[in-house]
Amino acid sequence: VANATITAAAEAIRKDNAKVALTGYTDKTGDVAANEKLAKDRAMAVRDALKTAGIAESGIELRPPVFVEVGAGGPNQEARRVEINKL
């Protein structure tokens, strides 16, 4: 699923000749510094995958991590994602 998503994103970026911003998300449970690093690492992994798919690094901006509140059930998919937004 992840490879198909990256491939589709790269195709859309190329088609529009777009620049994009990547934002990694995490939750606030546990160590804040570790969570921030995890969110940054997620965004960098997506950046690297986009580069491998042929997108120039100059067209990719990394944004600061975003912390989300999670329900009583603990971490969820809302907190474990990277968003790709067109600039």
C-alpha cells in the first residue's frame, strides 16, 4: 500500500510540476522528544521515497512535526501519518 501511495503521489507531483510540503504527525503520549523525532523520521522516509520515485529534493519542503490528541485508547492512525501538501 505504501509503495502504491508514494508512486501515485510522485506521479501527481510530476504531472502538476508541483512543490510539496511534508508534515509528520505524532501523539503526545510518552516522551515528547522521542515522538518529535519519530514524526520527523516519518516525514524524511516519505521524502526519501519521493526522491527515489524521481522527485527532486529541491521540490520537497519538510515542515515541523504536528502533535495530535488521541483518545483514551492510545495512539492511532491519526497520529501515525505524513501528509503531503502542494505548495
